[in-house]
Amino acid sequence: MYEVWDTGDPPRLITRAAGLDEAHAALDGECRRRHDQAVANGEGVRGMTHRFEIRGGDGPVTWLVYAPDPTGPYASPLSELDEQPEEVTP
């Protein structure tokens, strides 16, 4: 089981997903929605960023910082997902 979170202030659970592919699809849908809002709002969104996490049972699995570009068509940011680094013990 995975959860997709908007980690802004305050953090908000977007959805729960049975698998990672489903979580990625939900995250992509949320980014598309934010892009569409940015296009509708025009220049007022320059520099706005959104932070998302996909969380599994052991905590964050991946995260994404998304800045919608209202000047162009939507492009999926999923290739920019960062995986949670392995914990390093000194």
C-alpha cells in the first residue's frame, strides 16, 4: 500500500494506491491538475513549486518537486522522481 502526499504546509494526503504504478499515475494526475491551474492563472504562478512524496510502509519511497510551466503543454515530471537514498550508518 502506498500513499501520495502533497507535503506543503499543511501536508495533505492526495490518495492511497495499491501499487507503485497506481501511485505514479495518481501523482501524474495531480501534476497535470496543477499545470492546468497554472495555465488558467497565467503569469501569477511563476516560481511556484509543489512538493510531493510517495510513501510506503517504511516511509518515503520517492519524492518530487514540481514547478508547472504555464507557457507550454503539460509534460509528465515522473522521470524526475528522486528515490529515497539508502540510510548511511557512520
